[in-house]
Amino acid sequence: MYQPSFTIIAPTLPINHPGSTTITAKVSPSFGGVQIDQSCSVTGGTTITPVTANKLTSANGQVAFTIDVQNLAVVNPNTSVTPTASCTFTVHSGTGTATASFSPGNACTYGLQPAPPGCGNP
């Protein structure tokens, strides 16, 4: 049974910008046609929209997923609320796993002056 390791090779993690991002990963040893499954998890208002849930690796063992991330900075007067966001990529029926993390935050903790309207009175 083919049990490759699996790593994200681009971009640098954590991803700290909203919008569309291409995440490139590679199985090692390189092998084409390996199915990679993807699942994403978010809390606290951040949204992730994967373009494709499953893909096959290319002949050189690479695969690229496009992810659209929105609301990395949420406004919540409860400053202990910090959103989380990540996507996990797994070799189908295998052991290789890699996680792409995002860097979301609560804008009420950024020290902005004036504070965003939703942060409440200082």
C-alpha cells in the first residue's frame, strides 16, 4: 500500500490575507494520480469556500487547491472571541496529512483608534 508523506509547499503559513489563495502541496515520494481529500474548519465568523474538495496529484506528485477566505478579521466586543480557520488535506485512504492554517483575529483587540463601531464603548 502506498503511504506517502504529504506537505504544503506554498504559500508560507499561516495565510494572513482574505480572498482567493492557491495552496500547493506535494506527496513524497512523488507519484501521480493520488487522490487528495480536503476539508476546512472555521469558527467565529470567518468563512472558507473551497473550490474543489478532492483532486488528483500531477505526475510530479503535486496538487493545487484554490481556497476563498473571507472575514479573517471579525468585530466582536467580547475580546476573548477569536475566530479560527484551517484546511486539512489528506491522502485518500492513506496516512499523509497536511494542514494549512489561516491567521484570523478579532478587530476589537487590534488597538485601532477609533475602535470599530461594533466593539462597543471603550
